[in-house]
Amino acid sequence: MAQQEDVFKKIVSHCKEYGFVFPSSDIYDGLGAVYDYGQNGVELKNNIKQYWWQSMVLLHENIVGIDAAIFMHPTTWKASGHVDAFNDPLIDNRDSKKRYRADVLIEDQLAKYDEKIQKEVDKAAKRFGDSFDEAQFRATNARVLENQQKRDALHERFSKALNDNNLEELRQIILDEEIVCPISGTRNWTEVRQFNLMFKTEVGSTAEGASTIYLRPETAQGIFVNYLNVQKTGRMKLPFGIAQIGKAFRNEIVARQFIFRMREFEQMEMQFFVKPGTELEWFSKWKQTRMAWHQALGFGAENYRFHDHDKLAHYANAATDIEFHMPFGFKEVEGIHSRTNFDLSQHAKYSGKKIEYFDPETNESYTPFVIETSIGVDRMFLSVMCHSYTEEQLPNGESRVVLKLPAALAPVKLAVFPLTKKDGLPEKAQEIIKDLRFHFNCKYEEKDQIGKRYRRMDAIGCPYCVTVDLQTLEDNTVTLRDRDTMEQHRVNIADLRSIIEDKVSITSLLKKIE
């Protein structure tokens, strides 16, 4: 685990050093849990967003997009339940004066039991080699069974406490499991309290006439309040979806793990409206569709898993997360929820407007049910960075850090280098860039020897580098280098676009999903 934490620290510093992510307001020593995306980070982030957007609205005839405002009428949040129930259970350690989420402390404890079990399994697998029967070992080994029993008992107790909203029981679990504060190492815990996560502000010209509004804690409600507008103007027939990418804000007390949990973050959400009674079938379909989207990136199926929720939100009848294997364990990057007709019914009730769908086939009106897919852009960005960051030992004894980003997501697709700064080579290199920059992002580099330039491009994940030399002036060929294999071969300048474009386009990823 410690080794994985070291890797994570390296990724965080790599993000800053190479212009991917900076602490916000860095010259003022930053602002907790707020980050800025640098020149390479914004390109990667935009490519992720484009990949998601196109997979929704290009590949599905019945999905359209919107962009709703961040500020919404305050009654929206009353209707959605956020004013009364958007809380985290928090607990303080009296010695370190640090505040934690009680549920996260208990989830970490569950993960520790899983790790203990896995250690036993790994040890036995090493000992028995090919003849190892994992299922039988898990079912019969005394230590595994003991830890599994403890884990199951804790899990059952934890689920019940969450569902009953029993704060005293959450604290009691922390005491009974002897969970210590990671900083002070003590078990001197306060009571567990609920804390609302919404940021408030005021709108209006005078203090007396101002009314309280909220920074939206999720983007979904902007879709629900626009359901009628989109359905009518777009003459949409069920089932249909509305997609949106936008900022959301949560006053996270326990923000941690770099950009994994932030106070200002971006969501990519699609709400899919269906006929009541068909929602679980659609829930299952969207689970598969979304998993295929993730796996098309080529990070390996073993790095993803579904995690069904222990505690369903009061409005949901099914919920699962897609978790990705980060250096700090399997963590949620996307949620898929069957939200029933809760949101539309609530907004109908609070607004006094009739929000229904008239079904021309059955001649009846009803409130549609909703399947939601919601993915954090920043978490997705982090999972891409974590999987792509690679330290390699080379045959010549050197080492290199390379970001093995999917080519379609890479911030820069092609770097063009003149071998030297003379003999008309820079001019020839610029000519190549002028021609190709309309098709993908290109970068010109002439500083330092060629090996150092390659390393810099490896570090930002640029999939292709081209070197212009004296031979180029004679026969119009250049050396094309591949980032991952480091192989080089001569190609004609006229062929560059056709060689590279297909591999670096978002379309190449979309075709893998289909």
C-alpha cells in the first residue's frame, strides 16, 4: 500500500510539473480542495468531455444535450430534498482536531478486512502454484473465514446504521472496531453530526431585499426542470435522454486525495426518461453501455468493477457505481441510478405545473421514470492519469517517465522537431505543422538535444514525434517515432495525416464502443 501511495504522490507532482493540474490560487498558498487545470490538463479534460458527449449525443438518436444555469430558483432544492437532507455524517478527533466522515472511516475499515483476506489468498497462491484452488481456499481457510465473518458482521451493522440514519450507532461502530485517527493515532472521538454540503449566496440589490440561493450541488436538477421544455420543443418520444456537462459545488469538509474529492468539480450527467415498469431493464442496459465506454480506453477489464449500493437513496429502486482501481484502492468514478419518478413528481408538486408525458400509443398520461448516469470529470481525469503514468527502465540503462494516454485523449497528438536550428530545418518543421494543425493538436520544439525533447513529450503523453533532418529536404521524408514502443521509421510527409489522424481522433474510440 505504501508503494502505491508513493506512486500517487509522484502522479500529483507530475501533474503540477508538466502543466496538468495546479493548486488553485497557488501564489497565495492555494485554497483547500480547489484546483486549476493547466495547459495540458485542460486539453486532456476537454478530450474526456468530448469523448463522453459524442458517445451520448452522436451515438444515440434519442439523446440531446442542454446547458442549464448554475443558479436555480431556490425552491428547486427544496423539491429535490437537498435543503433538508443533503448531509454528511461527520466526526472529530479531539486530539488531532481533524474532522472525518464517519461513513468513510468505516468503509476504510471494511477495505482493511478485504486486504487481510487478499493477503492470505496471495500467500497461498504463491505457495501452491498452478494447483491452487482459490474458491476452495476461501471457503476452508480458518484465517480467511474469521476475517470474512468479521467483515460481513461489520458490513451488516454499517448498512443498517446508514439506512436508519442512526448517528449514535455509527459512532459506536467506530469505537467497537477500535478505529483510530490516522494523524493522532487515538480513539478520542466526538459525537457524529450531520453537516449540509450546499454553498449559499444571496441574489438581490440590497441586503434586506436579497433572497438566498444556492450554488448547485449537482447538475441533474437542471435537466429535470427542463424536461418539459426539451420534450415539447424537440417532440421527443419516450424513451429519450438529456445530457449535460457542468460545474457543481459541495462544501466538502473532508476533501482529500487530490482532485478525487473537490469543492468545485465538473459532472457529465445523462438522465434517461422511460416508461414506468421498464426502468430496471433500462438500468441494466445502461450499466453495460457505460462499462463499455470505460473499457474502450483499453485500461483492462480487471481495473473496473460494479459496486451495488448498500444504502439506496429514498427515491431510488436500484443503484450501482462503476469503480476504477486507483493507487488508493477501487474508487467510484461513475454512478448509475434508477431514480423512479421522484424528481419529476417533486417538481410538479412544488411548482404546481403538470409534468407528464402523453403516450400516443396507449393514449394515457404518466410521469416518466428516470435512469441516471453521472460521472465526475475530475475523477475520470484522475483515473486516466493514474493508469497512464509509467516509469520505465530502458535497455540502455536509462529510465523514462511516460504517460501512456489513449492517443485520442492526449493533449498534444504530434510534436515536430527540427534536428538543428539551421539549414532551413525549422522552416520545414513549421510548414508541416501549418498543414496538420487543422486536424489535430501539434507542438513545435527546437530547444535541447533530440533525446531530451522526446522525454518531454513522453512526459505529457504525446503519442507521435516527427524529426525533420537534412534528408527531409532531399526526399520529403521524416522520422516518425511512436511513444509507447519508441520505434522510429521514415515516412513521407504527405502520408503523415493519414497515418496519425485515425489513431488520434475521438471517432477511433467511439468505434470501439459500438
